[in-house]
Amino acid sequence: MPQLKGSFVALITPFNPQTLELDEAKLRELVNFQIESGTDGIVAVGTTGESATVSKTEHRQILEIVIDETKGRVPIIAGTGSNATREAVSLTEFAKAKGADFGLAISPYYNKPTQDGIIAHYSKIAEVGLPTILYNVPSRTGRNVEAATTLELSKNPNLIGVKEASGDLEQIREICEKKPADFAVISGEDSQTLEIIKLGGAGAIGVVQNEIPAEIKKMIDFALAGEFEKAKEINSKFAELMDLNFVDNNPIDVKWILAKMGRLDYAVRLPLTQPSEENKKKILAELQKLKLA
């Protein structure tokens, strides 16, 4: 199994701005940009990849393209989550069959299951046999995956880590202190990556990696080596950019930033729209300050 450690990009899904159909050529280009920049792995069709607005057919198509273009050069983490357990299992089976290295399954959203229901959901996904990362982001799902729940699930050999985006550092501390040694805690909150690594985290699945993958890779490598002063210098430089990726909503802002950097043409699907005019000014000012625009 590839190592679940380092800097992983939550890759955006590019669309043609006229048709809003998948831009396959641009997707392949973005995959290569990430690999050439040293990214440790790629998350395909996660929530930053607009899994909520692509069809089931498109979801599978995007994953196939990313796996094909990567050609085994870095690990692929396939977005396999759904609020319907059967659909999550089906996506996990597909990802495994196509050669993904890991699955990333968001906890069931909207349904708001009990903690027992969350355990049953992930246990069913684990039966597929693809090493799977739990994804806890209660601001999106409406239900926190509690520390005790994550620790119970960490006993399952096919559930090999958690992407923690709860924002609750005490919860994350408890998981890091009590988890099995081979269970990875990954930051899912760009602004908390260094703090989570200090607690025992193994890296990050981040949005800002879409824009500055080499710099964030260097920052995370410093942190994992215990060189936190060097890591803090990079983190401080890009802290405002990290925040601006979420000023309207993800992935609205990251796509607009990438467009201003010349990496793609801006396009999202409804109900997502554009950043507010005020936020566009803030973003552009920061990009110019960083010499990225």
C-alpha cells in the first residue's frame, strides 16, 4: 500500500465555460502540473472536485481520466462518498476495479445518522477491500464524526485514516493520542495543517495545493521533519490565500483564483456562481501581492 503521508491535492474538476461539460484536456493538464510540482498524491472527484454537481457517469469518467493520466506516478485517492451507503459502496467498488490506491468517503450528509449509523455506513464500505479514508466535515454534512466513532472505526484494517475538517483541535488531539500507529490523521482544513501535524497528523488533503502545490509540499515536508519554524514561514506567507479559498465557498474561490493565475477558464455549475465583487477585489489584491496573478 502506498504511504498515506505528505501533501495531497483536493483536485478541482475543470469545466468548459460555454457548455459546462467536463474539460478533459484541462483535467489531464492539471494532473501533470500537480505531479511535476511534487504533490504526494491526488484526490479525484472529492467535494472540491464538485462531486455534488457531476452525474454518476461523470464521476466515474473523471476518476478514470485521472487514473489514466497519472499512470501510477503518485497515489490516487478516489472520492467515493455518498449519503446513500449503497452508492458509496458502488463507487468504492468502481474505484478499486479501476486501480485507485485509496477511497475517500465523506460521512453521510443530510441524513444526519447517529454515530452507530456512521459506524455501520463505513463498515459496509470497508467490506469492499479498498483502503478508505474517513472524511469528517460537519460544516457540510450536518453531523460530526465524534472522536470515539473514529477510534472505533480505526480498528478496521480497511479504514486507514481520517481527513479531519471538523476544526476541533481537541477532538483531533484525542484521535491522534489514542489511534493505532498505522491509522493516519490528515488535515482537511488548510489553515490548521501545521497544528494538526504537531498533534501527530501525517499531512494534508488541501485546496490551496491546487494553486501552489510546490510551496505547500515544502511546508508540509518541513513540518513532518519537525522543522516547524521553516514551515511557519511558508504558512504565514500564504495564510491569507488559504483563507480566501473559502471566503465565498469552496470550490468557487479556488477556481476563480486559478482563472486569475491563468491555469483555467472559470466555470462552475449551478447552484454555484461567482465570488462576490468585494471578494474578487480581496482575492486579486492578495494574488498581486504574492505575484501569482
